[in-house]
Amino acid sequence: MFFISQFFIMFKRIIPYFTLICIVLTSTFFLWFPFLFRIPSWFGLKIENSNFQYIYKQYDGPLYIIPAKTFYNPKEISKINRDSSLSQDSTYFTAHLPLYPLSIRLISPIFGYLKGMLVVNLFFSGALACLFYYVITRFKLTKNPLLLSSIFLFLPRFLVVRSAGAPESLFIFLVLLSLFFFESKRFVLSGIAGALSVMTKTPGILLFVAYSLVWIENIRKTKKINPRFLWIGLIPLGFILVCVLYGFQTGNFLSYFQSGDNIHLVFPFSVFNFQAKWVGTAWLEDILFYFFVYGTTVLYLKDSKYRSFFYFTLVLFTATLFVQHRDISRYSLPLWPLACIAFDQFLISPKIRPILFLLLPGIFFYVWNFLVFNIMPITEWLPFL
């Protein structure tokens, strides 16, 4: 009887994780449905030559396949770079940091590069959902962790990037993992996860800034220096290792900074300029909504006992204000799990659920519309196979 009871206890514990993985897979395959079955018109949305290439072509997924195949070697890049849609400057690909390409490369013998690009993202989307559930359960941040975790998965822009080739799920997973370890006082593991996040996307370096602010606050309160905090120095080391890799492969230690226009920090609210290269439109009112939500998240987390949650939100939100790029919703995605935590009581309220269910079809229509529009003009598939 003891073993049976233990089995049921364990089974009960894993049901939420299994449920979240099912939600990730089901929602993704539902989004893929019109492309998998080559449906030419989907609820009035015309899909010209409908096929699964629409998913493969989503910006910037295929661009990570080039470093996955060549590991930034200029000679190898020149051999396979036969597509006019790709930059002919091999340095350009150093803007796509190595952890996501390396993950694709590791599973390419089984899935190939294009499918591997999606499999890696699906895996880490599921892992992120499970980690988010574990964190909010372990820290007792909500009364309904499964509902909040489910809502977390359906931010429209996040649903896009977790359904195509993109490093965001891996990146946010590592950021959240680092924050969890930091708040659990496991600073070595926090530093390692933070270093890996920087090797995925450069905003991971902001974890180091946030943890430094926590350290300063801790010193002011306790009048003592905790040497264990020094492990956060592993985070910038992660980016240094990336530069060392680039130095070996390209002969240029600083090639990331010469890879093109990939640093978009200008001045606060500089995104509101339709003439800017990466803006190109005056229809930007949605960005004010994101600024409002994430700015309010900062205020809600100000008194949280989990100080790294507050400081990371503060630092990344401040940095986002300086970004001159139309895709603010993607740049600010690492703030989304913290916003869910901050607005927990609102999001899980029974009064809000009818609106959430009402909006769910609209979210899917948004993503289908985006997937048809947001495609790279690939004419030659050989570099990606």
C-alpha cells in the first residue's frame, strides 16, 4: 500500500508538467496545421503556395543554421552561402550567438538542420513551461500555478517565437533558471546559467547588472560582503568565451561588434521614429502598451523579497526604453514571466477568465497572420540542408 500511495503522489505531481508539455505541443501543431496540410485559404487568410516552408522561413531562424553548420568558419560559410537573401559577409553571422546553433548542430544527425531548428525550440519551450511552473510553485508565488503557467504560454509574440526557429525559449529558460538559482542561494549554478544565457543572446549580460545591484543592496543592509556573490562574475565570462570562439574561428576577437547593425540602443523612446531603419512605421501605439505593462511590473515587484526579480525587471525594462526597433515585443520577452508573477492575482481571477478564453482565438489568428507575413525571401535551400 505504501508504494501504491507513493506512486499516486508522484503521479499527481507530474500531471501539471505533462499537461503543460501537451499544451505546448498541441498549440504548436495547431498553428502549423494550415501549412502542414497545404491549405491555400485559412479563414479568409490567403496562403500562397501553402506548405511547411512558411515555418522554416520565419525570421531569424534559418540564419542560425549557417553558424550551426560552419561554426563561424569564414571558409566554410563561403562554400555554402549561395542564397542571395543571406549576407555575403561571413562576419554578419557572429551576431547569432553560438548556444542555439550548437544545440541545432548536436541533434542534426538525427533531425537535420531545418527540423532540428524547430525541435530544439519545441524542447526548450516545454522545458521553460515546466520550469516556470516549478519556480512559481516552489516560491509559492500563485494560488493557481497551472493556470498561470498556461497563460504564460500564450502571449501572442511568445507564441510566434516558440512555434518557429528562434533562440528565445532557450534564452528565457536560462534567464529564469539563473534567477531561480540566485534566489535559492546557489550562486555557482546561477552564474553558470547566466553565462549560458549570454552565449544565447547578449541581453543575458543584464543578469550580471541586476545581481550586482542585489549585492550592493545586501551590503548596505548587512554591512557585510558575501564572497559567494562573486560567482556572478561567470556571467560576463560567458560573453568573453564567445569572443574567444570568434577570435579562433574568424581571426577577430571583436567580430560580434562588427557584424552589422545589431545594437539598437539609442536614447529613451527612440523607437517612435518612423524614419529609423528598424522601425519603418508610425503605427506604434502597441509599444506604449508594452512599456506600460512592463513598467507597472517594475512597480509591482519593487517590494518583492525576491530582489533579483525586481532588479532584473528594472534593468531590462530600462534598456528596452532605449531600443530603436519595431519589434519591442520580442526584445522585451524575458520580462514576460516576471510580469505574469507580478500580475498573478489579476491573471488568475475568475472574473478575467471569460476574456482570456474570448481572446484565445484572436491570438491564434494574430499568429497565423504573422507567420504568413514574416518570412525570409529564401530562394536556395541548399545552405540550410
